[in-house]
Amino acid sequence: MIPRYTTAEMRRLWSPQAKFQTWLNIEVLACEAMGELGLIPLDAARRIRERARLGSIRRIEEIEEKETKHDVVAFLRVVSESLGEDARYLHFGLGSSDIVDTAQAVLMKRAADILLRDLQVLMGEVQRLAVEHRYTLMVGRTHGVHAEPITFGLKMALWLAELQRHQRRLEQAREAIAVGKLSGEVGTYAHLDPRVEAYVCEKLGLKPAPVSSQVLQRDRHAEYMTALALLASSLEKFATEIRNLQRTEIREVEEPFQAGQTGSSAMPHKRNPILCERIAGLARLVRAYALAAMENVALWHERDITHSSVERVAIPDATSLVHYMLRKFTSVLRGLQVYPEQMRRNLERTGGLIFSHRLLLRLVEKGLSREEAYATVQNAAMKAWRGEESFQEALLASGAFSPSELAECFDARWALRYIDEIYQKVGIAHAGD
């Protein structure tokens, strides 16, 4: 991923240094296990632990490029230079995928830990807004058209519940990928005791795969990448909502706009939702990477390497993008400008049309059929839409309502009487509870 959309933390995690160091850790742990089991001399295993060095990353890359055309072999050649005769026991009984797949699982697990941590931070910001704006009235919109009253806090509670589901999905994906394998070229342990795999995985915080081929099966990776794509899609959804609410005609919220920031090279008045637009755009990439991960599931026989080139790009990129999106959207919410007065003005823009459902139900309660009640309210609403008279005037003229009945039906608080109950179900307590 280009530096523009990569956090420093993810850049370090997916660096060549981190990858090769993880490979080395696995090789050394495997030697330790084999030494304890008597598969190689115990003294040799101890010397390997003391002396094994990664050496120059650039040298590994040069050997691969100019000679071996195989990164694991190049890596082993450089590490062997630090071991002398004990190098014969390095990679003893192992296949390349034993190292590569297990190391990738370690790094993907670490990436999930980073994402879960920052997802929790974002959830805290969403909950803060939900609490702060629990009763901040605004109009709910369906099909982009005014529907009925809600609160801005309720919108945030909805987002929080969605993020809670993503947290569970990402935790499950982390568990699915936290699996290692050191079972040889086709998964039979032909040249390695299964206890070596168990030892190495335990030290790495992984579970041994119950069965594998030459590789870990890629449905695990696809599950992980799909969890990322779903999270990215919700971040896009939230960002798109802010973009819509920031439109000039609505302007109920606005993403942060710093001193000295410019919105346009030509129009000085512009305050564009560029951060939310960026998040919406990057979500498309993450979804594309999830599709690529699904394509990787169907490998030939016990393994081919069609997945390898894809994963070298897709997994670091997708995790890096989602981390960037989490950080960026958290900053948007921390600096979000919320305009309750404008929300109230927009709520009142239609002169009470948003109370049509309650008016309908009141007429049904008074004895009209649903069809008669609907026609009465709709007729008055259409007159208001056409500007012939106000909604209340048309309703009074119909003879169906008294002024006191209309005043009661036009009270927005009725629509919000269960807000606290909804919050309780989401897990948001009252301040001071």
C-alpha cells in the first residue's frame, strides 16, 4: 500500500524485516523442539538459538532475485552463514509453506489485534455521540425523503450496534487465522514429528491445524478478508451518511475543517467532506481484496502458488487500509460538527407532514377504516405539498380533527418515548447510571 494510506504501525508489521524475523523465529523454535525430542543434537539446537542471525535483508532479496528465484531458500542461505556446521539442522524436515504460512498467520493475528484495538477506540467515539445526542431531534429519512422524527443519538446507537457485530466478526476471523502448520510438503508429517508443530504453535500463540495439505486452507484467509471487507463497508456507510448530512441543502453535520485548510483551488467558500469521501473510496479496494481472497480458496490438489502473489499484495493492503480508515473515521467523529438548530429547522420544514402516521392511527382509533383514514390524511398532505394550504389548515378543514387533537399529534416527543429502551438494548446506559 502506498504510504498515503498506511499507518506507521501497519508499515512496520508488514515490512520485510518483520516477515523474515518471524520466519527466523519459527525456524529456531522448530530446532528447539527437535532438540528436545532428540531429532537433532540438543547442543546444536542451543547453538542455533544463540547464533542464528537474520543478516542483511537486502542480501536476501539480491540472492532471490539473481540466483535462487525462491525467497525461503535465499533466506535460509543468509541465516546459515551465521551458524557454521549447525546450519545442516536448519529447516530440517520442513517445507517452505510450513514457515511462510505459519509466519503469515502470526502477522495476520497481530494485524487483527491492532484493528480490534482501534475499532474499540472508534466505538468509544460513536458511543460518546450517542450519549451526547440521545434526545437531539432530527428528521429520519427514507428514500432521501422526510419520514418521521428520530434523534441524532439514535443514529449513533445504530452505528454502535453495527460496530459491535463487526467486533465479534473480527474476533472470530482472528481465531480462524490463528493457526499454524509444520506438517511437511503434503501435510503428512513424513519428515517431522507432529510434536514439533505443537511446540512451535504453542510458543507463537497459534493452534496447530488439525489437518493441512502443503498449505493452510485458504477459506481461513477468505473469512478474515471478508470480515475486513464488511467492516470497511460499514465505515463507508457511516461516511456516506455524513457526506449526505453535510450537503448544503441539509447541513446538519460537518466533518472537521481545520484552520488553513482549503476546500477547492478555485472556490474559497468550499468545505468538502473529503475525509468521508476518501473512506468511501478505499472501501471499494478492501472489498476487491476480499473477492481475491475467495478466488484463492480453489488451489490445485495439495497446493499451487496462485494464491501467493495475491496474498503478498492483498493481505498487507487490506489490513493497512482498514486500519487507516478506522483511524481517519475516528478523527472525523472526534471533530464532527453537529448542528441541532439546523436539524430542528429541517424537521419542521414540511409543516408537520412527518406526523402523518400518527394522524392516520388517530382516525382509525376514532372509528374510520384504514382506507378512509389514509385518504383523509393523504389528501391534506398533498394540498400541503402543492402549497395550497398548510397541513394543519387542510386537516382542520377536513373536519376530522380538533385543534387540540392536532396539537397532540404534532408533538415529536411521542415518537421518541422508547429511545431509552432502545439504548438499553444496545448497552448504552444513562450518564451516571
